[in-house]
Amino acid sequence: MCVMIARSQLNWSPLSRWIRNVLFRQRVFFSLISFCLFLPSLLPSAEETIPQKYGGQLVISTVSDPKTFNDIMAKETSSTIVTSHIFDGLTTTNAFTTKVEPHLAKSWQVSSDGLVWTFFLREGVRWNDGAPFSADDVVFTFNDLIYNPRIPSSAKDVFTIDGQPFKVEKVDDLTVRFTLPVKFAPFLRGMGQAILPKHKLKKAVEDEAFNFTWGIDTDPQEIVGTGPYKLVRYDPGQRLIFERNPYYWKLSPEGEQLPYLGRVVYLIVPSADVQLLKFLEGTIDIYNVRGSDFPYLKPLEKERNFTVYDLGPDMGSQFIFFNQNNGAHPETGKAYLPAHKLAWFTDLNFRRAVAHAIDRKKIIEIVNNGLGYPQYSSIGPGAGFFHTEEVVQYDFDLKTAKKILADAGYQDRNQDGILEDQEGHRLEFNLYTNAGNTERLDIAAIIRQDLENLGMKINFQSLEFNTLVSKLTSTFEWDAVVLGLTGGIEPHFGQNVWHSSGGLHMWHPNQETPATDWEKRIDELFSLGVQELSEDKRKVFYDEFQMIVSQKLPLIYTVLSAQMTAVRNKFVNLKPTNYGGVLHNLEEIYMKKEAR
Amino acid sequence: MSADKKHLSEFQIALRNFKKNRLACLGVVILGLLYVAVIFAEFLSPYSYKNENRNYSYCPPTVIQFFDENRLVWPYVYGRQLEFNAYHGRIYTIDKTQKYPLRFFAPGDTYQWLGFLPGRRHLIGVSEPGRFYLLGADSRGRDVFSRLLYGGRISLSIGLIGVCISFTIGLIVGGVAGYYGGRVDDILMRICEMFMMVPGFYLLLALRSAVPDNFNSVQVYFAIVVILSFIGWAGLARIIRGMCLSLREREYVLAARTFGLSDRKIITGHILPHTVSYSIFAVMLSIPGYILGESALSLIGLGIQDPFASWGNMLSDAMSIVRIKFAPWILLPGFFIFVTVICFNVIGDALRDCLDPLLKSEVKG
């Protein structure tokens, strides 16, 4: 499984269309939860005639520049939000039901053993330069790009099972056959993988120049996809402009050619506060509302003519975790972590005490103005089906926490107000988080105080984001960190976090064999889960996994913020959902006549 | 010729000129008050910098009540209760049934004054569970007034310590380069230029990233002081060097040399003292740079870390317009930085006017 890293959160796999939606959501501003109440009032009225739907523009904002327009090479959310408009996959995830639906493939068949999948492609699909789309493009994307040993794509890890790739063959111009080495439950969701044009990229691959193709200095005309929009202009540090793809294949239920909106503009702004100002002055149409913004924005709804949608709990997660890496630096032989600290952090009692010491209610009150949810399960409520509440929930209870510590031998032996372990080492350690994310800084500061109340001595540091990530993924010299991850519907896509060999198994990454029995069991559960095609049977495995995580606390979860999005009342056909956010049906959204 | 025409020393003349500048005198008074206040921060503040009460997030400043049923009574404050309104905004309702009289020399958080003198009396306070927020509370219900005093201790001292270090380096390097001249001068001045070449703030960030992450707060504080003075010395060294170049040609230096004084004694005893009038106002004018440097680092989260207060990291709380709208008092650290910087600049200007020999002759002329 591959990892994608964004400044606000670490991400699970970037692979599918599905994941791109997740990234998109967290980076820009919209998110998830179940059906919205506002829906009926926003549906188009009958008297509107066809030509009036077309044209107009939607202005969004993002806080950082894309690094590439090459979807295979893209590793950051700032790049994938751009490519998600340009490219399509064979399948997509329905934002209402979260089920996998046909997209570039109109249907598929699967053999009885679940290993051979035949996809029938949609007829008449064209790339945005007019060239026809065919099975050759699908085969090219997999065989020449993803499985190309000279291209370091993150998708390769996802579509390789036990070191074996899928066999991808063209049957005829509109039929592709995938042969899997073993059963792979998230296969259909994974087929949201963006398909790239063979006619544009073949030469680059032959010249071995693909890794540098479609960088940010490329002429936008060259970037060809099947998605609803095409890039027409990119001014670094200022804006990205998309125009509607006139060849887009999708029709509305009334048979009209989509998309409706003529242009989609991304303004690149330095921070969330600038986004808020620009939203209030009317420059941008959509703003991702933080809990602390809500009391300011909500009363302005009528006067400023926008609507704040509450989409329910965030799909991501925020947590504190401790370094349990017993390894040593391969060259110097110096242990990543002093032995006494390793002993505390691998002590379950220590982590249980911490879990009891976190005042989640006050975090929600102070940081989110009450607009948040405590989190205990490793698969958040946003994931829907696979989420379970049947986990150990740790109430805020300093007495219990102190008792757990005292019973485990952590006592204040020299009466200096700070606990010592049985060998007399003071419980003093460093707590890091990344600078720049004000909500997370507040959460970390509150947790720091909670732990000091337990009698620990914490040196709190906010580090520059890349410094922190390199500590977690390469130098391994850290004690405790407060961080966030994005989540999604498919639990297997969290494998790089949960499998003991995972690179984002942050408390003890890249293990050759599982260090503990429970990590071994989680590895087993993930293997079982990925090979089981029945959703109900899979849920049993992932429920057990969530229970183990809540018992063993490798990550101690804190709170989920409510995902809220403010949208100017200029658009029709908005159908915000928990999973898809506000823009999941961007191609169907059109502007009100009077707003143009 | 009367008694008031008696001979005045240079210092007395300077002092007399300085006193004529009303604005500068006001600056001295304000700065004096600030320094006294932060030195006695533990005693003057009602709470410790890390005393938090999460039920009073962004609690507005407490109104001190003097009247009870139209009768003048001992000042007291009402208890307050946090509620969220329909828009999830914070509303503090006054609970008139709870009254907490102000207490002088009230017992409260224990402290060690300046690190050694233990105590628990605070100039003013109310008894628990009442809370007394003279200038409002921050996100976790910590008293902004108390934190301003503790934070001022860092912000105000960082300038003084930093300036001491950088001026020591600057004077030595400038003096040596100017006195010896030639190759020594060339080498030292090129080193200076290397420091001046890099834009200050980037050098600051680069040096900050070289500081180990596992430093505790005291170590971080000193690291920041050292970093700031490391950036500040080069400009001074160049000017001192220029002054020394001309001073070393003076007759008294020649005299000292013929008497066989060592170079070290000539530099420290005969040359550098003549740069003092310049140094004094240069010191004054460069202190704001240190205060702003620390604030900038802390503002972006790389300086003094929570729970310790500095004006810069308190101000980082105010980087959101929504917070400023609902809790404008979190901007106060910015006001204090502003006042302090202005004071140092005004005093520095006044000192230059009354110490600079050229200007002085014009005034007399």
C-alpha cells in the first residue's frame, strides 16, 4: 500500500478515484455525511430550460500549488485535486450509497472463483482532444505505466498482491480482462484508478521520459483526460482554470450533455483564514467551515446569501501515539529510543492511562466550539458499514488513569511532582506535532496539559511538517506525536498503516515479522479481509481489528471535527453527502440564471 | 559668572539634553514600568501562566463591581457561566448569586520568584471557584493579563541579553579589525558581510532548524537568544571598525603605543571607549529587532512553546479573524510589542541627539 502525505493530514492510498475524492475533500473543503436536509429546495425547478443551464463558473480555493499534473506520479493532495477533474476511472463510488458503480466501464462480469474480471467499456467515450477512448488505453495504463519497473508509481503497490501483478489483456476494442493472482476484495473500488491516454504518453514511455512528463510547466493543452473538465491555464501561486470538456461522455437524466458549468477556477491562497476572507468578500464560492468559524458564518447566511451544510463527522482521524520501535540505527547501532522510554511506551498500562487522561469533551468544546465527536474506533463513523462502536471506550477519568499508572509501578518516588518508573527514570519525554495546523496545535496543547496533570513532564515542540514526517518515516527518533490521517470506506486501503510491514505503521514501521501477538493478529485479519468477497463476512474481521486497536492503543484517538461547508446560493443541483462532500456531482451542478 | 555656570561633565550635558525630550522621558517611564511589572510578574499576576480552567474558554474581561444595590461596597466580581448559543458561539452569562470579593495579597498558585524565592501571595485575586480575568482569557481559560506579564519577561529580556552578546562580539570584532587593519580587517569584514548578505529572517529560520528538537523550554529560550545575537552583530562590527580606523590615527593612541601598552589595552582602554556614545544609541535602536525576531519565530510556532508565554506565541492565537472578532483581547500582546518597540526607538533617537558630538555642536552653535 502506498502513502501520500499532505500538510494537514497523512493520507492512505491515493489510488482510486475513491481515494482521490477523499483527498480532494480534505484538501479543499467539502466532505461527507448522510443525506442533507436542504436537498429538496435545491433541486432544479421545472420551468428552467436547457440552454440556461450551461455556462457560468465555480470558484474554489486551495492552499498549495500542485506539484505535477501526472496522475501516476502525483504524491500529494495538492496535485490529486487537479487530476481528479481531468481523469476518470473504470468505476466510481456512488456518493449516496457508497457502492461501486460503472463509470468508464458500463458493466463487468466476474468468474465464479472471483479471479477473472471482464470489463465492458462505454462506447463513444472520447478524450478531451477528441481522440477515441479504447481498451488500449486501459491496458497501457496498467501494463506500461503502473507495472513499469522504471516508473515509481504508488499505484503499483496496491495492484500487486504477494509480489504478483494483475494480468491485464485487451479482448477487443471495448473489452478488457483482468486476471488476479488471488482474490482481492477491494478490486472494484480500486478500479477507480485514473486511466491515462496511450496516444499522448506512448512516446514518453518509449523514451523513458514519462517520470518528467506532464510536470507543472506543461502546456495545459497537452494534458488529456476523459474527465468532465480540462485544464486550460495554470498561474503558479495564483490560480488554476478548468474549462468544460466538450467531449465528456456523461448525460444528465434528461439527456443533456454534461457538465453544465463552463469553468471551474481554483484560487491558490496562503491559508484558511485568507480563504475565509475571500469567501466573505465573494471571491470564492465554497469555504470549508471550521468549528470555530461556525458562530461567525452561520448568522451571516441570509445576509450574505450562502448556506452552511453540516456533513457530519470527518472521515479522517486525529490521535496521539508513542514510539514503540525497538530498532537501532543500521550504521551507528544507536537505538532509536532509549531503553527506558521504550519500556514505558510498549507498556499497555502506560497507553491506557494516557487514553483515560485525554479530555475529549473539552477538546471539542474549546477547539471545535462543540461541533465535534469523540472518536474511539480506528475506522471512523464516516466509513459507514465497516465502522463499529463495539470497541473499548476510554472515558476522561484522571483518577483511573493515575491508578493505572501507580499500579504499573509509575510513582512519584522523590516527591518532585513528576512520576518515575521502577528504575527511577523520570517520565519526561518530547511531544511533537506539526506547526501550521492551528486546530491540531490546540489539541496537542490540551493533551500536553492533560498528561502533565497525570504527573508526566512533557517537552512540547511544533515542528515544520516535513521535519516531522522525516522523523516518522526515516530517522525514527521521536517519543510521542499528535497527528492525523485521512480515512475512507474500504478498510483494506489502510493497510499501510495497520499491517506490521507498512511504511506508515508509524509506531513501529517496516517490521519484518510482527513484533507483538496483536500486531500479528491484525496482519492476519487484513489478509483474511482482503480475500473475502462477502461484505458481511469481511465486517467480522474488521470489527475484530477495531476491537484490538482499541484494546492495545497503538494510536490513541481523540476527536473528529464536524465537516461543514459553506456554499454561496448561486448553484442548483447541489446534493451534499457524507461521503462525497459538496462537489461529488460537480458535472451536474449549474448556476442559477440570476446569478450569472 | 554665577554658580549655575559651573562646568558640566559630558554626561551631565547629555542628561540635560535628554530631559528636554518629553517623548523620550515618557518612553523611559513606560519601559521602566514594564520592566518592573515583568520582574514582579509572579506577584502582580493573579494566576500562574499555566493555570487553566477549561470552563472559561475565551472568557471576556471581568467587570469589577463597586456597587451592590446602589451602595458602595468592597469591590467584587460575579461568577460566570459558559453556554453555547444556537450558532455555537460562546455566551458568558453573569451569575448574580455568586459574588467573589477582590482580595489583596490573596493566596493562589505557588511560585518561586525569579527562580528562588518561594511564595503564594498574589497582589490581587478572588477565591476559587471565582475567576478574575482583568484582560480576558485565552482559549483554555488562562488569564491573558498574567500571561502578558510572564510573556513580557521573555520578550523584554531577550532583547537585553541578545544585545549584550551581539555587542560584545561586535565591539571586539570591530575593534580588532579597525585597529590592526590590513589582512585581519579584510578577513573579519568579509565574514561580517557573509552574515549581512543573507536576509535576516531566513537566516533566523535556518539557524532555528539547526537547534535540536528535544531541547526543553529553557534551552530553547537560550538558543533563540544566541541565534538572534548571531544575526545582529555584523552591522555593528562594521561601523565600530570604521570608527576605529580613524581613532587609531589619533595622537593619544600613538602616545599609548610609544609607552609600550599592549594592543589589547589600547583597544579596550583607549579606542573602544570613544565609540561608546555611538554604541549606546545603537544598542537602544537594535533591541526592538530582537523583540520582533523572537515574536516572529514564536508567531509561526517555532519559538517559545506553549505553555510558556511570550508575546509572540500569545499573538499566534490571534492569527484568525474569527477569534479576533469574538475575543479581541487576544490582540493585546501585539499592542505591548508595539508600545515597547516605539519606546526603544524614541529613546534611541533621543540618545543619538544628545550624545552625537556633531549634533551637539550644532545645538550649541
